[in-house]
Amino acid sequence: MAIANILLVDDEKDFVEVIAKRLSKKGFYVTKAFSGPEALRAMRKADFDIAVIDLKMEEMDGIEVLKILGKMAPELPVIILTGHGSEAAAREGVKCGAMEYLTKPCDFEELLGKIEKILER
């Protein structure tokens, strides 16, 4: 049985594939979304225990996705990923409802630790 159902949202396909594979090996069920709109479609089809969302994406950025997810699933814990070391953007994400943020490239063990900490709540 999967530990948790995770929505992983990032437009960097290679990053998503690597992280999804590593999380799957830890027993998580991972749904991959490569854009904001794709993430929102996934949200309509399934319930997730946690979402990991990149801030900088084409089409729709992570803050927009976070705001819409806040309306669709206000109880869904979100971890924001920012690849540009943009502390201000990450803080905005937290202000919009994200529980945690990490800068990319993120250490997998650090991401795993934040996911496990959130799931324990």
C-alpha cells in the first residue's frame, strides 16, 4: 500500500521523472503534472495527500496553481519548489497557503523529510 498520494508539478520533465521514481521507491504513489493546467486537471480526478509545486512554469506559475488549489482543496498541504533562489517568491507561496518551500536543485532527502513531516501532522 502507498504511504501517500503525491501530486508533483513541474515543467522540467527530467526533474519530475527522477523525483517521481525516487518517491515511488519509497512507497509513495506519484501523479506527475508538467504544467499548472495539467495539475488542476489531475486534482479534479483524484484526491492527493500532498502537492509539490514548482514556482516558475510556463502557462501558469506555481502561485496561480496554489491559489486555485486553495479553493479546490483548502486542506491540501503544498510544498513549493523554487529554482531561482527567490526567497521572496517562496515567501509569497507560503503566504498563499504553502506549508514549506525548498530551493532547487533540492536535496531529495530534504524533500522527503518535509513530505514525511507534513504527513505526520
